[in-house]
Amino acid sequence: MKYSNIILFCALALGLASCSKSQIRMSFEGFTNDTVVVFSLPVEMFTTATDDSALTIDTLLIRNNRMDIARPEKTMSYIFSFRETNENSPNFSRRSIYVIATPEDRLTFEVKRTEEQFEYTAKGSDYVEGVADYDSFMRPISHKIDQIDRSVEANWGEIRALYDARRAQAAEWLERNMDNPAAVYVLAYEVSSKALLDYYDELLPMINTSPLKPIVEQSKASAELAMVTKQAQELIKEGVEAPIFTLPDNLGNSVSLGSFRGKWVVLDFWGTWCGYCIKGIPAMKAAYEKHKSKCEFISIDCNESREKWLAGVEKYQMPWVHLYNSDDVAPRENVRAIYAIQGYPTKIIITPEGLIHKIFVGENDDFYNELDRVL
């Protein structure tokens, strides 16, 4: 199931603003903008929302340096985004306040605009106070990242290094605060895949009682997949034996790569969501017609639902083998992970002996030229 980063973080139904008692009260100091954008979703929808349409998005006014959120009937997740700019930074303020609140919570936030961007304190629950402490701890490195212009490609090497340092610093806070309810938030969103897997078991009792449990479980699955993919990068090289797998085809049959031994094979990792994959279909059809007597094409769909895949196979009428790779399997059984696929389309030419001949990432003429050469 796919989620945007906003869905993973957010939530609420702000239509309850007519209620008499506030669940969240924010006071502001030094702000130049009088609006706050609030994204919201009931926590119970974390596992059922499939896109941003489930969100409520409201732009609320700051009146008399204060803003109130009325009490909802369900446990909610919120993201408060402040549209403040910093004259000394090339970027909008990207830091926001993330909140999970039960109907019983009464939370207060004091938000102060600073030269860097903003800082805040929170009271009312161990969770929001822990998240505020974490955000304060991370503020200096977050400010360093915000000072670099993201629109300049040459800056991204420095930005990536800072993000690596930020994840390491997040793990440092986590290690010091394993008994803090906000540790589940940090584990779910802020640390590296390795750190998440390292700390998961120790935090499991707290995870099991946290509203963020479904997000942690999803993050854990993604982390495990990332680790398997990283390990596979060392193994998937030209000249090594291609890992054997079995996947279902569009007719409901199980198809094994091993059954094609003795022929050249092209593995085509794609998805109907991939624009470059779709753009390359005519060239793929021409190459298949030219080489189908000597080479079998196998398209492996990734990162989408079975229904969308089947609709795409029907729509584009590609006359070769089509297999579906589901993410609802153990990471070490996920074909895109064991082949270390990180870009789409990825095309892999496999020899009749079952060895990886060449790997091509992206849609370009190099693949077709090499196919012509070997066949």
C-alpha cells in the first residue's frame, strides 16, 4: 500500500471547530504570517487511506496571536505547517509540528518565530512533550540543511551528507530516550533503516500500545526491504548467476525464471505508473519482434496493485510474458529487492546459461544496441 509522506505524518477532521472546548491551543510570538495550514486524518485511517484524498486540509487564521483546535471524537494526527519565510535562507520553512492527540488530551503549544525559523514548547502529554524535546535537539542540524539551496544540483552532495548526519543524530536521541513515548515517532520517521531494525525489538512493548504502530510496522517492512536491496547490490553484477524466482503471470500461472534456461532472457522491471516505461513500449515491441525466436522478454511489474497491473497489460498489449511482483511477501522473497532494483525501467539481459550479461537502468538506446549485438 502506498502513502505519501503527508499521509504518514498527518491527520484530523477540523470540521469540529464549533465545539466549545479546545483540544489544542497554540500561542504565537513574532510571526509575520497570520495563517497556519493544518493537515489531518483520524489515526484509525493510517492503514486504510491509500492517497491524499483522505486528508482534511484547512488554512486557519491566527487571531490575537492564538489558534484553537476543537476536540474531535477520535484520536487524531495533525501536522501544523507554518508559512514563514526566512530572509537568510533560500528555502521556505520546512519544519512543522506533528501531533497525535486523543479526545481526552488538552495540549498547549507556545511557538516563537526566531531568526533561524521557529522554536516551540509543548505541554499536555508525555508524547507531545517528547516530540518537542526531540525537535529542539534536532534544531541545529535542521537549520544547517535549511540554509542550503535545494534548487542547485551541485549542493545535493552536501545535503545528502547532512541528512545522513541528521539520521545518526536522531538515533542518538532515541538511544537516550528509549522510555519516552516519542521514541516510537522517532523510530517510525526519523532514523535510518539499520537503526530502526536495531531498536525495534527493544521498543516493541511501547510500539504495541502506540497509535503509530501501523506506521512503525510499515516503516519496518520498508527498512527490511531496503536492507535486502542494499545487500543484493553487492551480488547483482555482470557475470554472476541470475537469482531464480517464481512469480504469477497475468493468466494465474506460476512462472519460474529457471524454465527459460537455454534461451536469452530480458528481465524488464516496470510499472504502469512509470512514464519512461510506457514511453519505451513501442521500442520494446520492435525489439521483441526482431529477437523473439532467440530471446524471451519477461516484464515484472513493481510498486502497484494487481488490478492496475492487469489493466496496463490489457491496455498496452505487449505480446510477451508478464509477471507480478507483490510487496506483500518477505523481503528476501521480493524479486525487486533480490535484484537490487532502484530505478525504473531496469532491463537485465541474461545469457542462455543463466548468467547476468548486462544491466541497464532507464530507457535508452544502449539496451537495444546491446541486444542487437549479442543476438
